[in-house]
Amino acid sequence: MTGTGLTISDISLAKKSIASIVLRTPLIHSFSLSKLASTTVYLKPEGLQPTGSFKIRGAANRMLHLTKEEKDRGVIAVSTGNHGRAWPM
């Protein structure tokens, strides 16, 4: 990721990096929310991930891009919730 913000390239790289770790969740069209919002609305059920949330995506991507120095120091997850469970290794 660049220091000036997230780019489409960053997102594409992250998607490729975590593809073997996360489930590919579907997009589900919501007729009722689309009607309320007067536009097309899709829902992405990230609750289907093993951790029950989207947080596996960010945690896995960060862990996969640690520097050697960061790996040598180790990582501590201060959460026993779904973010703390997000790294499967």
C-alpha cells in the first residue's frame, strides 16, 4: 500500500495475496434495500468466513506482507474475537 492512500492496484494485489486463505463470498441482490435506496444494492455475506466476519481479509493481507524484521519480532493479537482468530497459521 502506498503512503498516499489505497489504490485499485493495492486492492488487486491484496485480493491475489489472500485468495487461498479467504472464502469467496457471493454478492446477493437486496430487492428491499434497493427499493429503499432507489438504487441497486448488493449484500456481501462475510459472516460466511471461518471467523464470521470480513476481518480475516485485512489480517491475512497484513500478515502476508510483514517484513523480515516484523516477522522476527513476532505478532500478538490482542483480541480473542474474530480479528484475533483471523490468521489461520
